[in-house]
Amino acid sequence: MQSDWQSNDNLTFANLHTMSTRLSTAVILAARREHQHQTPYPLEPLADGVTLLSRTLSLLEQLNYKRIFIVTGYQAELFTPYAQKDSRIQLVQNPDYAFTASMGSLAHLEGLIDEDFLLIEGDTFYEARVLEELTEIALPDCLCLTEESGSGDEAFVELEQKYLLKVSKDRHQLSSIAGELLGIIRLSRSTFGRMLELWHRSTNPLLNYEYAFLDVTTPLGRPTLFFSDLIWGDVDTEADLHHLINYTYPRLIRKENPLNLENLCEHLSKIFETDVLPQEVKISPIGGMSNKNFKVEYADKLYVLRLPGAGSETMVDRSNEQVNSLLASELGINPPIRYFSAESGIKLADFIPGAQALGQATIQRFQNLKQIATILRLLHGASFRLSNDFNGFTELRKYEHTLTTAYASRAGSTKNLDIVPALQARINELGVTLAPCHNDLVPENFIISTTGELFLIDWEYSGMNDPHWDIAALFLESHFSEEAKAYFFAHYFPEGTPKDSPEKILIYQILMDLLWSLWTDIKEAEGEDFGSYGSDRYARALTNIKLWEEHYG
């Protein structure tokens, strides 16, 4: 008897590459009833009239899709204008949307599709590169994966090499987690036919298409395409919509609108001291909140090019960053730096092949936490002194002064900083021992190589500081669970956590929320859009102030 891996129903990657064509048909599932929201989430505006659905349709148009099916259900009439404006779009209604799940919606396309197609969940938001790569890939069936999002509704996956073995929303059912499903899949007509046959036999109206796909395929029929460092969102709740509008979408706009290729080549020509022509280099944006970051492939080598963002010169001393980042590289915790201009802030560093930035979920994996504790103990215990001191209270006053002078129109913010002197006095009372610190431990500043080695990048705000500031940032920025905090403490403080640590961490978390909310005001005064990022951080600071007053005041 043949195993799943030997089934004649499946083909190797090599054979698959010869059997598929570029897609021209797409299906968008948009039938689901929204229990928390009156308007279907795919139709909610994100910014400037753009909706989840209109963005997807625009991307499909750019990729020359000829037929687009939208499966509707809840408030189906709201989708009619889209079909009226575009002859490529055909609406297909699922009258049983309230009693069926995604496979029930997909089944209404029986008899309408006779070719391979792209299946997109209508409440999913993603970068354009996802559709571009899935449209062109020479595989009849292919699932999209990305890193764990930490959303709470992840469809976790287990892989064997690049093939899907298991899917579950319960991480306890998987021996290893390689990421999560993105909600976009390339389906062959043959696989779709087998899924329909299964649906007709099924007695479960709540069957989802992912599990139908698993039931009618064997592992070699489930190749995957993994997208690292992907900006995306999935809208199931009001909180998801808020996060998408105020965080995810602004980040994506910043990433998808980088500087043009000619300007980037000009920068590279100065770095390499030779003409770098557009046809000689491959450049792609890789995000960044404060700055513009690009992956550069040139002369058979890979680099990361960093260009400073607007207004950064008022907040970052590049000469300090230059010295400190080089010291971190010598310590082995920062990738090697090939070029750094303290005058312009332009930096070129080695790209770690296959490296992925950690997210709020992956950073809390115990194997990563153990490495992070080791890195921070190494940094905080280093014998060298960084070129500057970093004091959160001083930085707060500096940002406040910048707003008052350079951006007077933003200075009238409603932020109340009266508590700051009391917080500073308490920190001085508890005592501070300075050590080399990173001072900006967002999860994206940790990158992990294909071998599992962690690096700590972006040393803009580094300086001599209280190590508790780094710990506070680590916990705050990644929303650490109590379990993750305890595991980190056990490896960072093997001799036992100091009794004053919890209060110090809370005070520093208040301070950094106040600080980064002012930072947001400055960036937005320069014309950038961060949604509600700044106001949300300020609101959290007020909540934690009350907590500190109740427990320690």
C-alpha cells in the first residue's frame, strides 16, 4: 500500500512546475454575517475611500484577471455597485450564508469555474506581492503562509519541508508550528472538483474550505508559499478593524511607497564608489517604522540599506548610533555593518539570508526567549561603554521641546505630563546602574536566521541606561504573557529577580508610552500617518499611571 507521500494523486515540485499556467480567474469570499458590525468588513473604508474589497479588486486588475467572482450573503445588495461598474465581476449569492461556512459559499461556484483559480478571503488584507507571486507560481495548488500574527484566531500549520501536514487553531495539536495560513490559496480545478464531491457527501454545513482541501489532498499535493516580514491583517472583530485602519494600513502605505529606484541607485553609487545601474541591482522594500529599509542584491551579495525617515534628525544622534551599532556588531549581536554615514544617517549592513523578523507571537516562544535573555545579559554585562547616555526623562523633555519649537501647531496636545517628576523621583530613589542598552526592543528589531540564530538590529536609540528599560520595552512592545515574563526572568535573572524590578518596569513602561506618543506627534507633524498609534499609547500610559498609584504611590 502506498503512503500519502507516494500517492499517484500527487506530484513532486519539479513535475508541478510543468503543469500549471498563469491565473486569470479569482474568487473572493464575502458572504459572512458580521455579528459585531452592520456593514460587511470587506466594504469598510480604510483610508481615502479604499476598502478591503476595492484594494483586492485593484490588485487583481493590475494582474490582468479576466473573471472575478464575489460570493455574497450578508447584505448582498451592498456589493451590487461593484459588479455594475466592472464587467469582469460576477456576484454569486449564498442564500444559506447564516447556516454555512466558507465551503458552503465556495460550493455555489459549481458549474461556473472550469479552470484553476485564486481563492481570497474577503476580510483579509495583505501586501500586493502575495497576489503577484501566487498568480505566477507554477503550481496548480498552493497555500500562502506567514509568521504567527498573535491575533488569537490563527490557523497554525505544521509542515514537512514545504508541504502542509496539519492545520489547527489549537497549537497543542501540532508537534511544530511553521506559521499560519494567510487566507489566500491557489486552487486547481481538479482539486476544487474533489472538494465539491466531498461537500455533497458531507453532513457538516459548517465545513471550512481549508479542511475540505486537506481531506481531498495528500501532503505532496499541498505545497506552500511562505511570506516573511509580511504586512497583513485579518478582520474578524471591531478590534481587528481598528488595528487594521490605525496600524496595519498606514504601515503598508509607508512600505509600498518607497523612494524610486534611481534615487536608491544614486545612494548605492556613493557607498560602493562606482556607478550602480538599475539593471545591475535588485531592490525591494522591507518596511520600517521610523526609516525606509530596503533589501539590496548587488554583485552577488545581499545587504540591507537604511535611509532615515522624515524628522529623525531631530530625535537621533547618528554619530552615537554609528559608534554603538559597530560595538554591537563586534559583540556579535548585530549583523556586520559595511557602511555608515553619521552625517546622512544612511547605513548598509549585511542581509541575513532567510532571516525573519520576530512578531508578538514568535518572540514569546521559549526557544527565542532564552536567546533574547542571553543577548541582553551579554549586552548589559559588556565591558565597553556606549558613546552616550540614554535617559527616558531627558528624551521626553527633548521631544516636548521639539514639539513646542519646531512644530508649534502640534504642541497644544492634550497630553498631561504632570506625573513625570514624581516618576523620576521614584526611579532615583530606587537607584539606577547604567549599562549598554538598546532602548527600542520592539519585536521587529529581533531577526532570526534560518539556523535559529538571533540578532538585535536598529541601534538608533541605544545608549547607557538602566537595563530595566530594555526589559520594560521587551514586555510592553510584545504584550508579554505572564508565563513569558516568568520564563524570561528565570533566564535573565538566574539568581532571582530583584524585588524592585516590577515597579521599575512599570514606571519605565509609563514613560516610554508617553515618550513614543510624543514621538508620533513629531513624525505626523512631518507628514506621516500613524493612525491612532500615538493616542493609544498615551491612553495606555494613563491606565498604567493609575496602576502605579494604586500599588506604589
